[in-house]
Amino acid sequence: MEKRDEPAISAELLTRLARAVVDLQPALVIDLCQQALKEGVAPDVALNQGLAKGMRQVGEKFAAREYFVPEVLLAAKAMYAGFDILKEHLPQKQGYRGRVALGVVQGDIHDIGKNIVKVMVQAAGFEVIDLGRNVPVERFVAAVRNGVDVLGMSSLMTTTMPNMAKVVIALERAGLRNRVKVLVGGAPVTKVFAERIGADGYADDAYGAVKEVERVLK
Ligand code: B1M
């Protein structure tokens, strides 16, 4: 799945979809997702350029103290109402391409981005083991010991990013580092940070995550 530019009508629909998330309107989100599918907007585009974009705008409102936790939770509810529809329509690549474990690091419960990455990676033909959120270092290590090709970690808080480095160190100590490719992502995570902690790859969105999984497994 490649990032695409959308024609004007779809672009307007995507803007309305993002807006409906920001306006905390699950019923409208559902309507717009159904409309988008009917009009031939690709589900991954509606997911990333509609729903995820809306959640990022909610983040800006949260940062500006226009929204507080209750609004953010309602926005997440609206986002998931659309997510549940779109994920069923993502075109699935056939054939086994490898196994990816994904989790949000310890101390962090932000899992919306990880869940988007998960469905996109699955749709690209990879088996995904979802470790969930607030995942302790040892559970990441255990997942690698049980056999995965890629370990993906997500963090949304500057305070939990160091836990990604702890997982890499724990993998080295357990003699497992060369058995797995490590990818990291999440809003505060950067390429420089990924390189500094010795990860094999980094992506700033779900399209990038799929590309990185494919690249590191080449
Ligand atoms: Co909170 N939160 N939150 N929050 N929250 C942030 C992250 C924050 C930046 C808001 C702010 O202050 N401006 C701030 C962190 C500050 C910091 O860095 N230190 C923050 C805070 C402080 C907190 C609490 C402490 C608030 C409190 O209680 N006082 C608390 C922490 C709880 C905890 O984790 N221990 C908290 C709680 C919550 C809610 C529960 C209300 C809710 C989470 C609901 C949930 O996820 N189940 C929430 C939300 C929703 C947000 C914001 C507003 C939005 C995050 C989001 O969903 N983005 C967020 C603001 C922001 O990020 N600017 C904020 C949309 C999502 C689609 O994007 O997750 O970035 P994202 O994922 C993208 C990419 O990053 C990438 O692909 C995804 C799809 O495109 N990606 C990867 C993600 N993972 C990847 C992995 C990869 C590759 C790419 O490879 C493996």
C-alpha cells in the first residue's frame, strides 16, 4: 500500500471525516466511512488521511488545552467507530511473508497508532502478534524468544521512549538481538533516536511502518 494523492472530491470527504473525529461524532464518522467506501476511496487512505489525521488534530487541541481527557476519549471512540468499518475492507495480500510482534512500551497506554500500524501490516500479508500496551521489557524479549522476524515498538510519550532502548539492551543481553529486526515508531520517536538506540528501522506513519517491515526483511 502506497501513500496516494486523492482527487478533489475524496480530499473533501477525507477532510470531513477528520473533522467528524475532532467534533466527537461517531455516527457521522460511520456515515462518512461508508460513503467513502461507496465512492471508491481506498480504505487505507480513509484510515490514514481521515481518521488518523483527525486524531492528530485532536492531539493539537489537547496540547492547546482546548480539549481535555474526556474529549480525547470521545474522539478515540469516534475514531474506532470508523476504524472497525474500514479495517474489514483493507485489501489483504495473500501468502505468508513473516511474523511481526507489535506492542506499546511499558508505562504507555497510547495504542491507537499501534492498532493502525497493526491492521496495515496485517493487510500487507504479515502475521501480527499483538502484545498490547504497557508491555514490560521481558514480554518483548519473550516474544522474540518464541520466534518473530520483526519486533515493533510504539511509544507516544517522551517519558516512555527510554523503555525502547531497554528492550534493545535486554535482547542483546539475552543473546537474541541478531535473531530479530527491531522497528520503532510513535509521535515523539525520530530516526536519530532509532539509530541511537540501535534499532534497525523507524517510521512516522503506518505506511512507513509497512515499508520498513518489508525493507528490513529483504
Ligand atoms: Co495522551 N498524551 N496521555 N492520551 N495523548 C499525548 C501522547 C501527549 C503528547 C499530549 C500532550 O500533552 N500534548 C502527552 C505526552 C507528553 C509526553 O511526551 N511526555 C500525553 C499525556 C501526558 C497523557 C497522560 C499522562 C495524560 C494524563 O493522564 N494527565 C496520560 C498517559 C497515560 C499513559 O500512557 N500512562 C494520557 C492518556 C491519554 C488517553 C487515555 C486520554 C488517550 C489514549 C487512548 C488510547 O490510545 N487508547 C490519549 C491520547 C489519544 C493522546 C493524543 C491526544 C493523541 C494520540 C493519538 O492517538 N494520536 C496525544 C497527543 C499527540 O500525540 N500529539 C497524547 C493519533 C495516532 C493515529 O497517531 O499514535 O502518533 P500516533 O501513531 C501514528 C504514528 O506515530 C505511527 O503510525 C501511527 C499511524 O499513522 N506509529 C508507528 C505509531 N506507532 C508506530 C510504530 C512503528 C511505526 C510507526 O513501528 C513499530
